[in-house]
Amino acid sequence: MANAEDARLIAGHRRAMFAAMGAADEADLATVESASIPWTERMILESRYLGWITSDGKRPVASAGMFLLDWPPHPLDPEGTVRGYLLNVFVEPAHRERGLARELVQICLAEAKRRGIRVVTLHASDEGRPLYETLGFSMTNEMRLTLANE
């Protein structure tokens, strides 16, 4: 399991994930990466971010995380007060198509089950959506509004 010292690696994978999706320009990606390091360190220390890293024996090549969210009881989980949110699922390009993302997501889901978490959500990239669908995830009715800074 990842520890606070892994925050820099996780933030780098997060940046690479967004870059691969074409989600932002270089300046925004750099800001996301640098801001993600202290956030990830803090969330790991608070036991709210659980992360897993896969290596090729020499260096880390894939990672995934699950953020534990306080959540009110809901018809999908009438007694639960925590949801799992999968994030930062990333595999270095040279190591893709080997099942690493699937394995990491399955580890996250097993941990959610072990903790009694019944609802796990994520935002899937177009490339990742087929994997998540084979694991039982389905589209929801979520909407989003991004407020401008003034």
C-alpha cells in the first residue's frame, strides 16, 4: 500500500493521466501535479487515500487510488456513511495491455468490500471506460458545474 513518501509518484502519474486524456495545457498540468503532492500526502496520513503501486521489479509502472468520502446514507447504501472514489488509475504506456489497471482496480474494489463500502464511483476516461464496464461499473446521472474564480 502506498505511503506518504509515494505522493510525488502518485502526483506524477496523475499529471500523466490527465495529459494522456488531453485534459489540460502544460501550465495547468504542472499546477495539478505540484498541488497534488501535499494533498495526497495529507490524505494518506489521514487514511482517506488508499493507494497501490505496481513495479516492473526496477521502478513503479502503474498506480491506482481510492479516496474514502464521508457520505450520508442513501438508497444505494441505506446504512453506509462512506463511499469509495477511484482515482489516479494510471499505467505507463510501455506497460499497458498487460492487465495492470484491471489488477489495481480489483485490489481497490476488494479493499472497499473488506471495509464494507457498498458504493464505489469514478470518472472514466474514454480509454478506461471499457475496463470499468467489464468490472460492473455503469454510467450514472451525475452532472457537473465548474464555477469560475473571480
